[in-house]
Amino acid sequence: MTEPAIRYRLIKKEKHTGARLGEIITPHGTFPTPMFMPVGTLATVKTMAPEELKDMGAGIILSNTYHLWLRPGEDIVEEAGGLHKFMNWDQGILTDSGGFQVWSLSDMRKIEEEGVHFRNHLNGSKMFLSPEKAIQIQNKLGPDIMMSFDECPPFEESHDYVKKSIERTTRWAERGLKAHANPDRQGLFGIVQGAGYKDLRLQSAKDLMSLDFPGYSIGGLSVGETKDEMNNILDVLNPVLPENKPRYLMGVGTADSLIDGVIRGVDMFDCVLPTRIARNGTCMTSKGRLVVKNAQYARDFRPIDEKCGCYTCRNYSRAYVRHLIKSDETFGLRLTSYHNLYFLLDVMKQVRQAIMDDNLLEFRQAFFEEYGFNKE
Ligand code: PRF
Ligand code: ZN
């Protein structure tokens, strides 16, 4: 029996919530949890150098099977020596399977038991992605953590459709496990789906758990439902997911949702939000969002967030960052991207400390008060 590629070590449970302090041990280092993972869709976290990501404390980043499959192609990445070498990142990498991207980016999808037919979003050509193919591509890309191929049914779908969908997603997950070439070097997670149906969420979790994945992702959330709807599903899953395995909430990246997810036992998060809104001149701060490109900051010589210790906030003013963004200077995009990622990583660091101190609810209360409830 070989050692599994990914191990979760539970360090401490918070006294008054479902929060867990732990660490995940990967072939490319160990990172503390709960953790936020910056997104590097095309083998780059847009505008950030790997050294900068390390400086801000990112121990793992996310990339995408779908995008790298289309461009430059998994064979070129494999030839380069894998994604880590290709992009000069020697810490953790997780790749999404393409399941979600096929749904959100491509045209003319047709789903079958075998896989999904669709047209690629770059040139419109016909393509087909199956659970086996998604694993083969990820085996060539070489991330530390891979995702099963899944369907993400929207909250509006009927109970009948979603039940059939999760059963197929479980069959796909099982096919992926069989196709996986090197479980000793890459950990494959199963993805719990089931839209807003609690019984189906439980069924999905239990069926996937019988396949014994080294970790479980929670998909199909943050797709337009309310915060309460999301939290209710997390409340259902928290007590049933195995305690000795990591839980990853896919595509969630507002500070308030991160905190509420952690309280419900989530260990890992990712989202394009911090980097995407950064490039459009919006900053995440302890007082909620700050649209730094707005005219009101033209003569504001304070840092973006007066509480922030990041490179941007230590050295540059709102007025300067606004000027750069207004002038389409790439340095402006770098400064806001750095700040937003640092901000979320720092929130998670404070959350880990609060778990250690058993005062996460007090931390949440104070954070939400300063942040302003409906700002994100
Ligand atoms: N499935 C996969 N990736 C995802 C999601 C999902 O449901 C989501 C949903 N928020 C984001 N990314 N494979
Ligand atoms: Zn900052």
C-alpha cells in the first residue's frame, strides 16, 4: 500500500462552531487550513509572480483543466515537466476538472452518460470531455490535487433531474478513480452536488464517501442562491463529511462567505473574485469594497486599507493606485491584485488564530460589524 498523495491533519476543532484548524500535506509542501486559494486559470495568477504569491502566504493555487487543455494543451505542459515546472511554482496546485467550465463557458452543451459534447469558447470547434479524459489531462498537468468530472445543476432544476444528475456525477467520479494513473502523487477529490435539496446533498456525500476519496469538494453553490441557502446546505454536510479528510467549497471568495463557510467546517476555498474585481479597480477592505478608481479618491493619499500590511498599502496611496488604473497602467492592476489576495489570505490567517483561541464567533461579529453587512 502506497502513501496517499494528500493527507489532512486535524489540529484543533473550535469550541463553539464547526470550524477546524488543520494542515494539508501535499507532495509540494504543507499548507495550513482553513485556506483561500488564489486562482491561476491559465497557469498564472493574473499579474502576479510566484514570488509575490509566496510573500503573501499562498501555499496552494488553483488552475483549470479546461483552459489548459485548450491552450497550450496538456502535452506541452507535460513536456515542460508538469504545471509546477512550467509556471515556476513549487508549492501546492489544485486543478478543477473542467466540469464546471464546460457549463459556464462553452456553447451548445449536450450531456450524455459517456460525457459532455460542447463547442469550445475560443474557436467554436466541437469537443468532448469525459470523466476519464478529465483525469488523463490532470495526470499530465500534474497538480497535487485533482477534481472529479461533475455536473453542476442549477438551483432551479427539479428534484427529479438533480437526483439523476448526482447519481451520474457519482458514476463519473468512480470512472475517474479507475482512470487515475498515480494516486500516490496526486490526490483526487469527489465533488458533492445536489443543488438546494438536502436529501440529495446527503445522498451525494454518502455515495461519494463510499468510494473513499482523499478529500471532498462541495460544488454547485455560489451559483446565484442566497447566503442562507448556501449556509443551510453546508450545515447539512458538515456533520456527515469525514473528519479526517479536507473539505473544499468551490468558487466562493467573499470574506463574509469564507468566514461563514469555515464556521460550517470548510477547509479550502477558491475564487476569481479578488483578482477579477482588482483588475477593474475594486478593492476588498476591512470596511467592505472600495472602488479605488472612483473620483472621490483622486486626492486621497491614505492607503487602500488603513489596516492592511500588504506591499501595496505600505507603499502607495489610493490617489496613486487610482491614477494608474484610470491610465490603464499594468502596475495598477498588479497593486490591486496583490492587495485583494493579501486581504483574503490575511482574513484566513486571522480566522485560524480565532479557531486557536476559540473565539471565532466574536471574530465574526467584529469583522461583520466593521465590514458592513450587505457590502459584498
Ligand atoms: N464544480 C466544479 N467546479 C466548480 C464548481 C462546481 O460545482 C463551482 C460552483 N461554485 C465552482 N467551480 N467542478
Ligand atoms: Zn493592502
